[in-house]
Amino acid sequence: MNDFLDNLGKTVNETAKKAMKASGDFLELTKTSLGIKFDEAKRDSFFREIGKIVYGSYKNSPEGVSDEISDFCECIDEIENSIKAQKIKAASLKNKKYCSDCGVILEKSVNYCYSCGAKQPEIEAEEEICCDECCCNAQKEPECDCEDECCCEPECDCEPECDCENECCCESGEEEKNDQ
């Protein structure tokens, strides 16, 4: 029975050593993997900073960069313009305005940006033309014979077809109603 207990003790001891080694290897692998991820993140951060520096050089002197870099920078310019247009639209939808100098969202009534001090352009009020029988925001066509504003080329989809009793040049697929 002593041999059995000795063998059992040796087996338990060897198994514990293997488990400790596997656990140590797993811990070391985890540390190494985290180190790799951390270093990759630092490297990517430096790549971004280098890219910003190169783009800044392009903005200051476009002819000073290679054609390949210039192509990338032109793509960035297009994206920047798209972002700016979307921010302006978002501000307008919120009944605000966007400072084109620093990008702060401002009240429409503000004449100077409170962040950068830039003079803000006047925002023209949008004119709405509306009549009872036609679409909102309608624009009268020059060849239209209606006496009042009609639904010629509606800018909104609130009423897809003209219910106007007058002769007009609506693009609803109907000819002048009085000719029928």
C-alpha cells in the first residue's frame, strides 16, 4: 500500500507541476498578447500623427509632396468637405448654424462665434409659399397661367398631385384641366 501511496503522491505532484507550468505559460501568453496589442495601438497612433503632419505639409505646400501622397490628401479634402456639409445640414436641422472657422454649433442669431470670434454670415430666412389647394414650398412656373401660386414643381411630397381648380403647368402627368 505504501507503493500505491508513493505512486499516487508522485502522480499528483507531477500533475500539479504540469498544471502550474500550463497556467504560467497561459499567463505569459496573455501578457505577451496584451503587449503586442498595446504596441500595435502605439504604432497606429504614431502613424496617425505622421499622417496629420504630412497632410498639414500638403495644405501648406501642395507641390511639396509626392503625387501618391497628394492623391490621398485630395481624398481627405473631399471627405473634409463632405463632413463640413453634413455638419452644416445637421446644425440647420437643429435650427442652429455651424461656424466654418472652428466648427462650433451656434445659435442662428449669433453674429460672432463665441469660441473663435469669427464673424458669422447672415442666414437668409427660407421663404415658404403655401396655398390651400396646392403643395407647400411651391414655385410658380413662368409659363403658368394661374393667378395665384400653384403647385408647379413642388419641392416637398406633402401632396403628390395637383388638386388645383386653376389652369397650371403641374408636372403631375395631367395636361391643363380646362382643355379636357
